[in-house]
Amino acid sequence: MGQKNKKVEISSRRRFFTNIAHNVGLGAMGTLLWAGYTTKAKSSPLTLRPPAALEEDDFLKTCIKCGLCAEACVNRPQNRDKEGNQLPGTLKMAKAEDSVTIGTPFFTPRDVPCFMCDDIPCVPVCPTGALDITKVTNPKTNELDIRMMDMGVAIVDVHSCIAFWGLQCDACYRACPLLDEAIKLEYNRNSRTGKHAFLEPVVNPDVCTGCGLCEKACVTEKPAIFVLPRDVAQGKAGDHYVKGWDKKDQQRVGDRKEQDIKTKNERSSKNPTDYLNSGVEY
Amino acid sequence: MKFSNIKYLLLRRVSQIGLLFLYFAGNAWGWSILQGDLSSSSLFGKIPLSDPFAILQIFATGAILGVNVLVGALIITLFYGIIGGRAFCSWVCPVNLVTDAAAWLRRKLYIDKIERKVWISRNIRYYMIVIALIVSAISGLAAFEVVSPITILNRNVVFGIGSGLGLIAAIFLFDLFVVKNGWCGHICPLGGVYSIIGKYSLLRVKHDSEACTLCMKCKDVCPEVQVLHMIGKKSITVNDIECTNCGRCIDVCDDDALEFSIGKYIKNHKESK
């Protein structure tokens, strides 16, 4: 009984260290919770950014979420209909419910595509450099160049594109501001009818800026041509494959030599003559 | 009610709502008086103004910044550092409208007298600054800027309403039912940053203990009540960094025992040394 009522003596030293542990623990808890949320909030891989945006990771670091780009976009003088009423802007600032890092600018081409204004009003106003004007400045002329914009790349879903069915439609081709360059029509024989042609839209990813005017113009219920961020939409052949018939392609790989290329897997650990002669055993 | 009892309150509301309106007009009608939002704005299309805390967080992520935004942060830091003190919180910040409403309702409903007290430290805000910088460095994203109710509310006004207002409602309820002046007076790291920036600022509230009748109305309304420790005791300026210079204490004082002062602070400061 006596033991139960015994009061625990707390020395000032114990109090000191427990207080430190308490504060450090609470701080660590807060940091972990907050870092967890922030890391999650960062992940918005399908987002289309304004022209001249830095790579997504650097863009998210640098953007201060001030909205000056979106304001320059919506308030540009040409953004008015025939009666002079203001039209909605291309760039929107992400709200909590958008699956985009909150407060950052993005656009949805099916709603409002980027019209690729010659003066690119959204870029020079950026105070932090998250929209980097050098990315859209032609180094030769030192002038803004809309062809250098790179917001994404258009992808055609050939299964829902009615031009690939054989119906006549060139809505995306006509809508493209880089007409007959970013989207070309490929003529193929329609063997089903035997006397018609397919006029198939094919995107040249090197020219396409990802403005989304094609996506806006697409006549299908859900667009059969749509813009995705370049790193999402495009694959990468890597350095193992070189177009031998294309002299320029060698430059892409550079001066890499065969012996520098090291692929490590079970098969490569053996000499080719060994595994080719002894049958498949990897 | 006399005008002198609501003078600074009215002025503050005009300032807060006026700034929100200018930001709104900057987006909606292209007015170039004040464009952008509280993270970074452009005054008359020329002068940059930027949130120094946002800049610190961006530095913590390791990003390189343009000159414009650095000049903007310098202007803001100098303004509050030399003149305003922590005035951002009570004269500019839109969340102050929400938390003041909560504090007002709290007084009207006598919640302070009824509820069980929840105690949290007023120093949390300073820890929040450090944590925000650490989290920014870890995650590569300015950490407070993705949760900040200040910019969320600001953007909801400027760029259209979204579900971020839920956070604002949560802060209202927190201040109303959990901790008195909970957000602005305890947690908000931006308030902490402006407290530190304004440490040596000139604008101060001055107390005259000779005139004071100890009615304690000032302590009732003060959102940072610990800064008014001299009431009825000493005739000095309020030098604690957490004073937001809201002037509400001056408003409610019927004895002319409180006033804004600039020169007296300098004198007072010299005397105390």
C-alpha cells in the first residue's frame, strides 16, 4: 500500500530532458505528417503547365503561386468575343479539388486550349523564373518564338479517331496553329471499300507544342486526340538503338563506344558464345 | 458607439477588403494597380512585392529564383521591418477577417467562460517556421504555401471559389471552439515571420499608465494579450514582437491611455538602455 502512494520524485534534470524529448517528438510528428501531405500534394503527373515552364520538379519548387501568368492570360486584349465580352482564360490556378498541386497554374485544353499568342503574355510576367523566358526566346533573333513552346504533345487514339475509321474528318488538322507541320494527314488506301482513302492525322512530336487546339476541335464525344505532358506521352529508345541510316541520329548517342555499354542481367554475365551454344538457361 | 471606438477597426477592414478587391479587380478586369496575390504581386505593373516567407521556403527547396521576386521580398521586408512591424497580420491578411469574426462570436457566446480550456503554446508558430523550411527541403515544394489558409483564401477571392474554403471554415471553428486566437495567435508561421521581421520597427502602441483606469477592455479584445503586460503599471510602448499593431486596444480605451506612436518608441528605447 505504501508503495502505491509513493510520489515519484522528478528531478529538474529529468524534467529538462523529458521536455526536450517532448518537443523534439512533437516536432518530428508534425514534420512527418506535413512532409507526407506535401509529398503527396506534389504528385500531379498529368498536368499541362504554361509555356516555358521549367521541368515539373523544378517548376513546383520555383512557382510562388502568384497567378500573374493566369491574369496575363485572361486579360490579354485579344481574349474577347465579337461583342467585346471577356472570354475565360486558358490558364487556371489549381484549387483544392483539382488533381493538381494547389495554387499552381495549369490548363485543360478541352475547356480552353492555349492559343499560342505571338507575344506570349503569360511568360514575361513570371517573377520567379518558374516560367523561363529563355525557353521561348529564339537565340538567333533574340525574339519570342511560339514554335519553341512546349507544354506537352498531342496523342491520337487511333481506335476512336473517326478518320482512322475511314470517315472524312480533318478537324484537328485544320485547327492546328502549325498547320501541316505538327499534324500531317497520311493518305492510305481503304481496302474495306476499295475505292476510298483514309486521311489519318499523324502528330509530329518534334513540332507539336501541346497547345491543345486539336483536342478542343476534335469532334468525337471524348476527344480522340489529346495533349499529355511530354514525359508521360513519349517513350525513349535509349542509347542502345541508333538509326544507322540517319547520320544525325549518331549525334544523339554521341561518342559512346560498345564497351561502355553495360547491361547487367543474368544473360549478360555470360559470354554470348557460351549461352548461344549451350541453349537457353537464364 | 463613438467613432473613436471603431476608428482603427474600420480602417483595418477598409485596408483588408480594399486590398482583396484590388487583387480581384486585377484578375477580373485587368486593373494594373495590384495584380497577383499575397504570395507575390505587381504594384502598378512595375513594383514587385513578394512574401519573404515564401521566398525562404523556395530557397529551402534548393531552387534558384529570379531577381524580380527577390527585390519584391526585400521591399516587403524593409517596409515591415522599418515601419509596420507585424501590421501585415491585422491590416492585410484576409484570414484575420475570419479569425476576428471567430473571436467576436466567442466573446458574444461567452465561450471563454464556459468551455474547458485547451492550452497550446504561443511559440508553436516559431517551430512551424523551422518545420516548414525542413519539410520544404525534404519534399521539394514550398511546404507552407500548399497548406497556407492565407493564400488559399486570397486565391479563392481572386481566382474563383473552390473547396479550399473548407480549410478556412475549419480555422474559424478552431478559433471559435478550441483555442482563443488559436490560428493567428499560436500557429500561423507567417505571423511568426512578420513578428521577427518587425522586431525593430518604429510603429508602436504607447501606454500611458497615469491615464489608465484599469478597466481592462484592451486585454479583452487584444489577440496577443500577453503583449499588454504593462497595462496600468508602466508608461512604455508595447515592444513585444507579437503585437500586430491592430489598434483595437486604442479603439476600446475610453481613457486615452493608449495611442500609436513612432518617436516615443525611439526615445523610450534609448531611455531603457
